[in-house]
Amino acid sequence: MAVFTDNEEYIRYSILGVIWLIYFWELYLSLRQRKLMQKLTSLPASLGGLMTEDLYQKARIYALDKNAYSNIHDLFATVVNTVVVLTYAFYYYWQWGLMMTKFLGLDTSNEIIVSACVLIIMNTVSTVIDMPFKVYNVFVLEEKHGFNKQTVKFFIRDQLLKFVVGQVIGPPLLCGLVWIIKNGGDYFFFYVWIFTVAVTLFMSIIYPEVIAPLFDKYSPLPEGELKQKIEALAASLNFPLYKLYIVEGSKRSSHSNAYMYGFYKHKRIVLFDTLVKEYSQANVNPDGTGKDDYGCEVDEVLAILVHELADAFGKKLGHAAALKRALVKLHKDNLSFPLYDKLYSGWHHSHPPLLERLEALDKYE
């Protein structure tokens, strides 16, 4: 084993200190949120008219279960990272990488090739270690609350495919990065930045066309009122809508969502089939109950897309009422707990909590 200097030991323990500092800070925030959810055992008056007592209790229990799972998983991950640092695991990873390189008949003196082998080994170990948590999350936690739609066969295929795709993409990118660092001289960081930007732009183009369809079925949104209104909205905003898809997310989960992505004039909009009312009703409640309240109407879907730009912008375009209905419906359909501790929300959320958003929309009226 290599001998480390005092300065290297200092760096090692400094890294551990940062790892645990971040862990305890996020644990503190998580416990604050958990305390809030445990305290609010009945529907608060502020949520009156937004959801029923029964729905509130389901959302609260779901949030508590996710909170407990997250706390345990975060502790496990932090302990694993600590063990990796204390046992010089990266040194052993490198030795295993050399062995793999030699086994493949490649040049063991080539750091670029060895680095690629090391990444494959690290990804394999990480996947195996984290797999029990993935299984629990899908088949216990999400199943318990009625969201999981994956079969065991689908899950296994999905995880294997993710692993293979990761190994196909990751090592070549790492090889390019290592080559730049080795040959970039004093300004290697600038070349790394250019490389990172180029890869990001390339992936934004290649991912939706090649990678994403490997995991889910993307179909062009059929002709109809929804497509016509989305295209009209995009045209009115000079949004370069290139393609409009609906993705069969219902094979994974009954959670709903929508998103935009793309580069320059190749912007795309993707709607989950669980989001759109006419699709989602075919995927929930086999007994036929409760379907009328699941999924969003056309005007609500439009409001959600506008909300991706900004709530205030949606209000200016006249979608405030539909956006308010859609936000509430999304919280109901996804059993999202609507109340958050301010510190927790400020650290974790990119959008304000539901009540703040509804209040802000009301101010514009």
C-alpha cells in the first residue's frame, strides 16, 4: 500500500469532515421537516378546500415514509463513503483496474485505459451496494402507497439497461477528460470546461433521440385539442417546438409530470401519460372508482407547461386559474405533502411550496 504524507492525510480527513458536515446539516433539515409532519396530525385550516382529511392523511403518511427511507439511505451512503476513504478503497480500485486492463490484453501503462476500467469497476460496486435500497423503494415504499407499476421483470430489465448504457457512455467520456488533463498544460481547466460544455450540448441532442427511447415508449402526441393548443401556445411565445411527445410513464409509476428540453431550435415537450386526463384514467383504479379526479384537463396541462417558465408568466398569459387547479391536482395525484419547514424548503426546493405559490397567484388577480 502507498505511504501517505501528513499533508495528504490532512486532505483525507478534511474530505471526511466535509462529508459528515453536509450529512448532519441535511439530517437536521430532514428532522425539522419530519417534526412538522408529525405535529400536523390533522388537516390544517390553511388547506381547507384544497384537499380532504383522508387525502391529507395519505399524503402525510407517504411523506413520513419517504423521509424515513431517505434518512436511512443517506446514513448508509455516508458510512459507505467514509469506509471508502478510510480504507484507501480508491487505491484498491486502481489495482483492480490494472488487473482488468491486463486481463483484457490492453496496455497497463496507459493511465487513460486503466481509468476507464476503474470507472467500470466502481460503477459495478456502487450499483450492487445500492440495489437493495432501489428494490425497497420501488417494491415496498412506492408499492405500499399505490404508485409502483413495475413488474419484477420490468425492473430487472430496466436496471440492467441503465447499467449497460452507463458503461457505454461513462468510460469514453472519462478517457477524454483524462486525456485533456494530461495534455492540456497549464490551461487544462479551460479545455475541460470546453469539453464539458460540448458533451452537455451533444447529450441534450442525442439523449432524447437515442437513449430515452431505450427505457420508455415515446409517441407523438395524437392530433386533437391538446396538441393544437400546445402548438398555438408555443407559436405565440416564439418557442421553437420541434417535437411533442407523450411518454408511457404509467409502466413505471402513477406519478405525473411534464418537462421541456432541447437545444436551440430543437426544443421538445414531453407529457407523462399519467398527467393527461384522457390517458391517466386508463391507468389507475382498476375498480373504476376515483378516475374522474385523476389527471389534468387541457387548460390545466397548458398551465403546467407555462409554469415551467414561471408562475407569474403564466398569470400574465391568463392561465392563473387553471394553474392553481393544476398545482393542487398534481399535489393530490402525487400525494405530495403541501406544508414544509422553511429551512428545509429553502435548501431542497427549486419552487416555493404549494400555499406560497397559490397565494402569489392570488395577488395578481
